[in-house]
Amino acid sequence: MAEDRQKNHYIPIWEKYSLSMEEAAAYYGIGIKKLYCIIRNERHEDFILEIGAHKRIKRRLFEKYLDNTPSI
């Protein structure tokens, strides 16, 4: 029964609004340490979502950031 509920609530990573650091690292092919470095250096960017002490990446805004960044 718990498995059925999990299947009904599964959202593919490419449709999620925000990604955990682990999901973002896997999705974008960027290391977790590098993602944390980007967040630390770009702490005022709109792609960062803070939930308490946790940081998440707003997927679409981060894609725009990557499109406009020549190197990371």
C-alpha cells in the first residue's frame, strides 16, 4: 500500500520545481561541492531556494543561469 502511494506521487526530475543538491548534481552533471561553491558565491541569485537550513535549486532559473554563464 505504501508503494502505491509513492508511485502516485512520483514526479520526474525534469518536471520538479526545485531540486535537492544531490538531484541537481545528477541532473546537471555538476559535482555537489561545485554546486555548494556556486551557491556560496552567488547567494543572492534567484535560483536558490532556502528551506530552513536546507538549500534547493530552482530548476528553470538555474538553467537560465547556466545558459548565461560561460564557465563554472
